[in-house]
Amino acid sequence: MSAETGTYMPWGSEVPVECMLVKEDGDLEYSHLAFGGIQGFDYVRGHEYELEVRKTTFANPPADGSNIAYELLKIINDIPPVTPKPEELPEEAKFKLKMVQLVPFMDLDTPLAAPFDFLTFRILNHRDEYSFPVTPDFLKYYDLIEMSSPLLPDTYCVYRYSTDGNRTEESFTSQWGSYFYEKTDFPICLKGYKDGKLIYECSTTQVMRERDFLGVDWKNGSFALANPKTNGIYNVLDTRYEFLLTDTQKANETCFIKIQVSNSSHLADAEYLKAQEEGLKWLLGKHLGEKSSLTASDFKTLPEGADVVETYENKTTRVAIVHQNADDLHEERYYAIAESK
């Protein structure tokens, strides 16, 4: 029995129907046999079979039926299809992912990244060469290259090529950057696709450290004496929330930072207010665990009369989520104050 199928025209029909291709011992050519034409046997497409069957010939078959019936006695051989091995890519088609620059929060001198630090990545060829602004040769083997991590929900497109016959679009980013909200080491993959199939990938482990709190080092980091800047914090592999982070400041002899949720998706006011609270609780719960029993009186840098929603802490840091009603200067909002102990 062949691993391939054929078609036949059923009696009284003009529509061809797919069927099995079979031949008996001694036959040179395959004959057509309907699926289900061998009692007790279920044909699986792509498999080649050798069967032992009982063949019965009827003297008076029905007008619309065959004069032969087959019954399975034994499957002698069942040969599954051989999956062809993917063609080995040449060396020039391979690429590498490398983190090439770390810009730490608070101007720290450190080789290890933390969640508030900005990391810059490059895609290199198999010789570790960076070819900007020249288009690298390996791109011709792919129509999509994406950065991803099995621990994070989103992907980041590094290269995309598409055509519909009339128009061709191509985009390529050879260097890009991101913050990451992870406090432990995690894998990052760069995957290349062609016609929807993954044909090559490389991976690296991004080493992460939390320091005192996220990217903060209260003892060794710098702080702004005046005019603190606000930094946008985003993660290209986890786009649920973006954050606004002030430079480290000092009040009442205590260092502190302020964290807000950015309205990156242009939500309506009520939705954005809800996202502010949810995003802060998500970030603090991820890094500090369960909320604590601290109250406003335990903090040294909260604004007077602050409406504290929840508090968190670890050995070096205490954090309060604050709710502020609308006033002449601000809309209603939630933000977090993190200060050193």
C-alpha cells in the first residue's frame, strides 16, 4: 500500500474522491481503493503499509457496490513518513545577539544590569561584526527576525520583509535598547523565520541584579540637588506598563525617588487612573512581595497629608503607593514614593 493517495470517480458521481493506492503481490500497478475499503484497517496518510488481508469475491454484488471485500488480518509493516532534515544554513546566514552598552541608573559604576538600567543590544554576523549602516548579508535568508524571551509576553521585531507582488516593505533595526523589569537572570532569544518557519535562532542569558530596590543603590548612587529629571522606563518584551521615574532626590536627610505609570497607550482618564494603580501594585508586588503594615507616619519624604493606599518594604527600602486627588496643578493620580531606610 502506497504512502501516497490517488483519486477515483465513485459510481453515479462526477466528483473525484481521494482514495488509497493498493496492489496485491505480483501486481505491477497500483489500484484505487476507497478509504475504509479494508475492514478493520484505518489508513494514515503518509504511511506505507504491507498488510495481510482476507479477500472475498461476491457472486452477486449490489448494483452500486464492489464485488470484492477485504478484511484486515495483520499489519506486517507500517512505515511512517521520513521527516526531511532541514537544510543546514551556511555560516553567512547565522547571526548573534550581544548586549553592548549598560547605562546604570544613578550614575553607578557597575558592570551588572538592574531593572532601572538602560541596555543597548546589537545584532552581529557570525564573525561578531557589526555592519551598520551597510545591510548585513544574512538578512537575505529571512523575512522576519524577532527578539523574545520564554519568560516575557511580547516580542520585538528586529527585521521584517514583506511583499504582495505590487509593493515591497523592508525594515531593519541593527541596534536597539530597553529596560527590563526582571530582578533575576533570564534568557533572551533572537529567532529568524522564513515563510513562517523558524530556521535559525541564537540565545544569551541576561544577567540581572536588583541592588537595594530595582536599580537603586541608596549608598553609592548619585542624587539630584535641584531640577530632577524624569526618565521613561519601558520593556520591549513586556509592554503592559511603562513607568516614569524621577532622579533620586533628598528630603529630610533621606533619599527618595518617585515612580508613576506612563499613559503610553493613550487610555481614557478613568482607564488610565486604574492602570496607574494596577501598574504600581504589579511592579512593587513583583519586586517586594506582599504589602507591608507601614503607615504614612513611617515615611520621611511623603507630601503632607498624603493618602497612602498600600506600602511595601525590604531591608533597605520602604515604598508607599499614594493617591492624590485633582487640584490646580495635577489631575487625579496614583504614584509611588520609594525612600531609603
